[in-house]
Amino acid sequence: MIHLNLSSLNKEYVDEWQREHQKRKNKSYKPDIMKSCEYNQYIRDFFANNTVYSLKDALKRWKYKKSIAGSNKFSNDDLKILKDDKLNYSLQQEVTWKNRKKSG
């Protein structure tokens, strides 16, 4: 039979919670974002790399990025996506074509 010292185990959890709580008091602290929250990580990384674009711009790039094959992680090349109207139009056409291909 396994005997656990619950008071010691609980103390470890409390200590860890207190450490995390202290870290979060620092406004520059950025906790890790879970893999299942790729969108949140993308948006955070997007704004960490530029201050010119809006959330609307970030969303356009996110939607395009997740519609194509490959990683959904932010890269500086993403700032070039949808930058000029001609590119924007051609990318929208490509996404529309890919979406039709997926559904059909």
C-alpha cells in the first residue's frame, strides 16, 4: 500500500500557487499559452512584433495563416500578408479556392 503525506503534497501545491501569483503581479510577465490556444498565442506574438496594425489586421492574417498548410505560428513574414490590395485580392481568391476544394 502506498502512503502519501498529503500535508506535504498540499504544501507543494500552495507554494507553487504562491510563486505563480507573485510572477503574475509583474506586468511584464507573460504566462505560457497552451498549444490548444494557438489563436491566443498568434495574436500575442503578432502584437509583440508590431504596434502599427490593429486587431482587425491581426485577425485577417490569422484567418489566412490557418487556411493554408503549415504552421499556424506567427512569423515576421505574416506582416507582409495582405499588405497591398493586389496581394490581398489574390490571397482571398486562393483561400476561397482552397476552401471550396476542402468542402467539395
